[in-house]
Amino acid sequence: MSARDKIYFASDFHLGSYPKEANISREQTIIRWLDAIKLDAKELYLVGDIFDFWFEYRTVVPRGYIRFLGKLAELADLGVKITLFKGNHDMWMFDYFKNELGAEIISDELEVTYNGKNFYIHHGDGLGPGDKKYKFLKQFFRSPFCQWLFARLHPNLGIGIAQRWSKHSRIANNEDEQFLGEDREWLIIYAKELLKTKEYDYLIFGHRHLPYDISLSDRTRIINLGEWINFYTYAVWDGEELQLKTWK
Ligand SMILES: [Mn+2]
């Protein structure tokens, strides 16, 4: 048996997204991937938008994703440390996954060091220039008062509103994402600003729905994890090297 020494990163599964029918095969693909990595995974980072919508009520758990959640539980029980990042679609994770899976929930960025390499990890929403409307909404959605108010709605109504909204998302409409160039990709702009304040080896994001792996200097690479509607991309750290790969 191989050593449990690899660290995996993936984001933007968007489980539960519209149209619903497409979710079954996506969930199965993700489970096959988790089955493969559970053999050598030490840690698993899920870097946001794992669910197309997630809201935890004090006593109610949203329907669906049961095989996926079961598989995460299996990995957790095997000793894989799971870290979940809040995305813009699933920022309402509180203590359910912490209690059930021992998962760590990250609200914004996480900085970690492995084998002397500095990693900066963030879902990627609300960073870089522009998108003022979303930055405002994010503050609103993340306010405890707003969350308290939303939790007062009956779940059928609250989740119903979210599902109607989600029909208009980029994922639901499967918009064709095009790389805008290094000087216009906002996460690359953000990364370059960040690198003025501190040195990193790897900057890992999701959110963009476009996988890329770009050298910003001799030392630093920016990696976007893509999504699991079209690309099925993930990154793996083997202790020496970080690679962006495609799951088939
Ligand atoms: Mn997303």
C-alpha cells in the first residue's frame, strides 16, 4: 500500500446546479475521483463552490449529494484531513461539516507551508479590481444579521429562492470562459499585487471556471483549479511538485 502523502485540491463542483439531471453523472465522476485519491491522500482541499447552494439551518440539512457526502465521510474516517473553503455559492457553511467530518472551514484565504513552499489558497471571489456589485453583496450575504434573517424563512422558500437564482449563474448557462490575458485576468492582477507584500510559491484559486497554471516568476506559479462541469481539473502536491491534472 502506498503512503498517504499527497495533498489534493479541487473546486467548483457546483453540485445541485441547474439543470438537475446533469448532477447525477457529475456526482458519480467526483466519487470515482475521491475513490482514486483516497488511497494516497493525506489532505483534501475543496476550494469553494462545491455546492451550487448550501445553507445550514440549525436543524435542517439541504437535500441531495448523499453519495458525495458519504464519500467525504469515508475519506475523513480513513484519516484524510478535509478543508472546505466558502465559495460565493456556498458561503453559508457553519459547523455541520466540522461536526460530521472534522473538516476545517475557511472563510477567506488560507496560507500553509509544505516542505518549505508557501501556498496561498482562496476561492477567488471578490478579489482583484472591479466587480463592485458582488463585493457589496458579499458583505451583505456574510453579515450575521442577514444570515439570521434568511434562516427565519421556511427552507422550502429560502432554498427555492436560491435555486431560482442559480438558474441564471454562469454554470447553469455553461458560459464559454475565455482566458482574457495576464493583464486582464483579475486573479492574476490580484496575485501580482499580493506578491509585492509577501513571497509565495503557489497561489491556488477556484471561481474562474477556467483551469490555468501560469508562472509569475522563477519562484511563483498561479493555479486555477477550473471546474467540474467541463474540465474535471484538480491539483496535486506530492511533497516536491504541484501539478494541475485532469481526471478522466
Ligand atoms: Mn463557481
